[in-house]
Amino acid sequence: MARYEFKLPDIGEGIAEAEIVAWHVKPGDTVSEDQQLADMMTDKATVEMESPVAGKVLEVAGEVGDMIPIGSVLVVIETEGEAAAGVPAAEPEEPLADGMSEIPEALEPVVPHEDVSAGERRETGERRSGEDRRADDRGEPDRRQGDWRAPPPPRETAPAPAPAAAKAAVQASPAVRQRARDLGIDLGQVKYAGDRVRHADLDAWLLYNGGSVGGAAGPRRQDETVKVVGLRRKIAENMQEAKRRIPHFTLVEEYDVTALEQTRAMMNADRGSNPKLTMLPFLITAFSRMFAHYPQINATYDDEAQVITRHGSVHMGMATQTPNGLMVAVIRDAQNRDLWNLATEVSRLAEAARTGKATREELSGSTFTISSLGPMGGITSTPVINRPEVGIVAVNKVRETPVVIDGELEIRKLMNLSLSCDHRVVDGWDAAEFMRDLKGLIENPLKLLSGR
């Protein structure tokens, strides 16, 4: 046996340490070559650490949330010596961790109330070949002769009840299984029609067993303690710094997007091989056009150096929800892209962020951020600025609303945009003028698309 020390490699230029965000092994586990050991995080990039050798994990460095210096030992692994190269090993001289020598599972004794030493097992292994086996009248092996065969089956003929594990497994999709686990529901208790349990079956179960029928309370969840680590900790730190250091103000304006939605539907109906257009590419185009007239909003503020940088290019940050938390992917030079190119980039970056494949360059350097929950959005919101930027806009949901136009009642599609600004850099008057002029583009798609 040999000890192999796996040291944390350099996983990014200029990075001195990385945070443990998840362990996939623990001391005592057996790992294979290339098996995932841990997830390490630096900035907003998560890197999977894989084992370069096979063996048994002896030690791990730290717990989830700890910072590990580059070059320090992350995992200690015990590797096989020459005996692992395909040559049969001799009878083990040392006992295992539990004090017993290793023997084939099929030859393990069945001894309900009596402990057997490792020495007896070794003695048995040495003379088990060629010796007669004797059993007493109870069907148990004669331990004096080292008989380690399993005892004969019991004389009772009554069939034993099938264990629960032998029952047919309940069929359900991964999403249904996860929801059932979250709700504490045993799928075996859920009645269902068809070939599997569906969400509707869970709803019915909750209604009649754990829901609000007759005013009864739903199933109670146990308290749990969640350590704030990794991306969630960085989000918390960034939001705390933003609210502590930036005096926010938020301006909400209503926009009639009826014509814009009609234009979007027509373009999607004849898009060919192009990606489907959402509202986001239109809004990014409108904002990029307006920043040429309001450069103080497409800016960043170094409050320590007391320097404002008004950016000529629009590097649009796109807030993206991922399984680990909110990340901001960056669309470079958005002002030079058309709608179809923007749609492609929005889809590509969102997928890269959700799957953890976005690069550091794709997650940094934004000059303004747009955040949209789509149909999940509310009527209004107050977004928090992505420091050191000085502005962020939240896109709220589109809703059909009766509107009086020239004395006539019409159903129009309306949407609110919520613009938060850094009041140290942007005045309220500037923000109001910006939102007013933005109407001329969003409510007139032909003007938006013509570039005039």
C-alpha cells in the first residue's frame, strides 16, 4: 500500500485559494480513477476535482465552505501496491478495519449470538479444503472443524411474507419523485391510474391526506440548517455590499407592448432556422440604442477611486437563474448584434450558466444588467444593482389590460419595466427622461427595427 496526496491544482490565473462547495467522497470510501472527489469554486466558476488514482480515501481537507490554498493537500488516497497488478494476493495477514480478515461472502458464517475471531476464520481458511464438514442436529456448522458453510434452510414449510423491497417499484418521473421527497410523501401510498404516478396523483393525495381538507394543516416539515457556501455565499456578499454602499432608487414605467408582441409573433412564424425570439432581444436592442444618448446609465463606478467610467460598448449582463443561484452572463457588444444573433447568444449563455460551463470571461465585465422572470415576473419589482454598475432593469410580466383609447375601451398588452439606479451617479430626472424616450422604441417596433 502507498499514500497518494492529491494537491489542489492551479485552477485559474492569479487564484490563491478555492472554496469547497461539495464533497463527493468521505474517508473510508473506495474511489476509481477519474471519479469525482469534490467541487471547488473560485469567483463564480465551479471546477470538478477528479481523482488521478484508484484507491481508498484516507483523509479529506476541510468541510464544505472552507477555503483551501492552491497547492495544498485536498485528499489523501491509499493506493494498491504490486499485489494490485493482477497477481493473486496471499491470505491477508492484517485484519480489516472491523477486526476481521477478508473471506468470500458466500462462506461467511451465520452465527446469530456468538462472535467468531479472525484467528478462527484464518484457521478455517487454511484447512477448509479436503476436510469433512460436520453439522450438529440443529443444522448449524461444527465450529470445531471450521465449517463455514451456510446452515440448511429451516424445516418450516410456511412461506415467509415478501419483504417490502421485493414489491414492484412504483413508476414515476424524476420530477415527481423529487416533489414527493420534498413533500415527505411515500409513493407506495399514492393511488394512481395508468402506468405511473403523476403530479395530479400527488395533488389528490395532498388534498385528501395532507392538504387543507376540513381546514387541516399540511404535512409539517422538519427544521433544517443550511450552511451558506459557494455561489450562494458570493451572492449574499455581493447583494449586501450593493445595498450597503449604493443608494438605490427605482423608477417604474408602464409600456404598451401590443404592437411589439404582434411583430415578435410574425417574425417567429417566418424564422426559418433562426432561434425563437423572446421579448429579451427586443429590449436589449432598445436599451443599447438608448445608451448612446444616456451614457451615464451604461456606466460603472469605482467608489474607492472616485472614478465613473461611461462605457462606449454595451456589455449587457443577463441575470440567469441556475440550480446553484443567480448568475450574470454577459453579452459582449450587444449594440452591434441583430435580433437573431442576440436570441442565439441569450440561449447559449443561459445554457452555459445553468450547466456550469460558462467561462470566467462570460460571467464578468458587464456594464448594465437586465433581469427577467418572463411569465413568472410580478407587476413591479425593485432590482438590486450589480455592483460596480450603476443601473439595472427588471422586466415584469406582460398582462392583458382594458385601456381607454380615444374614448373606446380596448384590450392591450401592457408591461412594466423597473429601473434601479445608483443615485450617486444617476439623477432621478435622467432616469425619468431615459424611461420616457425608451417608450418611443418599445411601443413603435418599426422605429426600433429601422435603427432610426
